[in-house]
Amino acid sequence: QAGSATAMTPEQARTNAQQWLNVYLPGTTAAEEVDIFYGYYTVHVMKDGHVYNMLSVNGYSGAIWYHTWHGDFITLKEMEK
């Protein structure tokens, strides 16, 4: 499984994300589902029940990387495997 060698669990990553959001984006929440990648996790940021943006959590240090480079969130499209 991707990300399985990280020091942090997906639940810990979500907790770190929510703590960061509480300080820097009050009124937003970390989505329940955490996407696992090699070395980091990505979490959707929710506001008023909708995806607002996303952030990544380093799976080793817990550092947050808020995604600002792609502009406003428009829609989410799931791709079939």
C-alpha cells in the first residue's frame, strides 16, 4: 500500500490537517477520507458541506502543504481504474 512506510497513520494525518485548519482556515474541516501517496497524505478541505480545497500532510514530519497553485475548486471527477 502506498504510504505504508510513513511514520504517521492516515488518522494522524487527518488530525494534523484539522489542527492546521482550525488555526489558518476556521470554519473548514478535514474530510473523513484521506488519500494515501508515497510519503504524504492528501486531504480535502470542506466548507459548508462541499469541497473547498485540499492540502497534503507529510507522512514523516506532519508538516502541512496547503494547495494554492490550482485556483478555486470547481469539481471532483473520479477516474475508473
